[in-house]
Amino acid sequence: MAAETKQSCYEGSSVQSFQFYLEHSGEHKAILQCVQDVLPGEFKRIGAEKSSLDILGVGSGGGEVDVQILTLLQSTFPAVPITADIVEGSSPLTDNFKALVAKTTNLQKVPFVWHIMNSEDYEKQVKAKGDMKRFDFIHMIQMIYYVDNLANTIKFYHSLLKKNGRLMIIIEAGNAGWDTLWKTYKKELCVDAITEYRSSADVIACLKSQGLKYEEHAILNTFDITECFNPSSQTGERLLNFMTAKDHFYQSFTPEIRAGMLDLLRNKCSTEKDGRVMFNSNLSCILVHA
């Protein structure tokens, strides 16, 4: 893929790869559990004495988590009108999201504004228009890897928060499996859509440097990668493709690099349980105060 068409969202074969990963990793389930545990109390604080609530989802994918967040917000404030703006660069995933909204009865009265573009283009558009819509709650779930400049992105979205608002960033935890894999093999992996791998540690360092107040909640998750060590397993190869952001894991790296990655995955990124290799895919939910 040419540098000037840098991919910043899921397109083509990567959409299927992403959906396959979600089915196997339990990641959305872990994120939704965190949302159910953490957000009701946050929403009560955010929405206190407000006559309307405006939500912004950035990199919302197929909308599975957004729909739950909006439903939760509605149940906390059933009489308060809610608007939802969605920034997502992938047309197929946006179509999935729209189909999900159409099936979710309680959301049919919520006005959605769809921005089918990446985060940087949305930022440019908002700054060019000059009339910034502000939001009570902004969430960026598993998308901060794709932005060009972490500090600028956080600064921009934080500037869109209304009084008492919150910016929620969900990202892979520092020193968990993804962080270990991508930072060890940075040279081989950070070459396409993700040019600089980031974990919760990088986000927190950035928040501290900007003097922003935040709190962090751990999201514990593991998933079974045993099949990744069987070269003839299609499931294993598809997981490896997603985990390394390649279409073909076995063709993309030299035998030495492949062997090194598999050794790292087994011994540094995972634990063995009942003869299965369980990858540490812990995440972090960071809530940044307005």
C-alpha cells in the first residue's frame, strides 16, 4: 500500500480479519463488561442537570459497543434527548453500524450524524468550519493506534468536551501481550496502517504531559492462541494475520522472524492453562476529565 493512501481504518480483507478476531478473542465482551461496570456512575455525573446530551464516537467500527453505550445512557436519562455523532473511516463497518441502529428500537429516535472519514480528516473539517459542536461524552475504543499524532489528537478531542464531560480511551494495556509483540518487532510490524504502536502507558504519559486529570480501569482478557502454533491450522493463520496486521503471516516474514515471533507469543505474551496457550490481551479504560 502506497504511503500516500495510508490505511487508517478497516477496509477490504481487513474487515473480515477484524470480525474473525472479534469472534475468537472475546474482546468486545470484556469491553462491554467494563462499560456496564464503569459508565452508569460516570453518566450520572456527566448528565446531572443537563437538558440534552451529545455523544461522539471516534473509530466506532461496526457500532456494537456504541449501541450498548447509547442504550445505557438512555436508561440513565430516559427523558433527556440524546444526539450521536460517529466518526468512522470504513464504509462497510459504518453500514454494519447503521443496520444495527435500525434493529435497535430504543435508538430509532436518536439523531445520528455519520462522518465517514478518519479522525484527522474530521479534525480538519471541524477546524475549517470553526463552529465546534461540543460533547458530553467522547469515546475512542481501540483506535488510538491509527492516529498520526497522539498528543494533538488527545488535545483536540479534549477541547470538544463540555463542562463535566468525559473522554473515554480504551486501548491495549502496557506490558500486556500486544504491547510486548508490537514493541519487540516494531521494525517488522509498524510499517502499514500502524506506524507507531501505542499502549495505555503511552496514553497516560501523554495525559500527564498535558496536565489532564484521568482515572484508569483495568479490563482483563485472555484468548486462546494454541492454533497459532499449528502451521496447518487455518484458524491459527487467520489469528496470526490479524495479530501482525498482515494478509499472509507465513509469506510476510523470514523463517527466523516467524520463529522468533511464535516463541515470543508463547513464552512472553501468554500463559499456559490446561495445555492451551492463553494470550494476555488485557486492556485499559482511561477516563479523561474535561
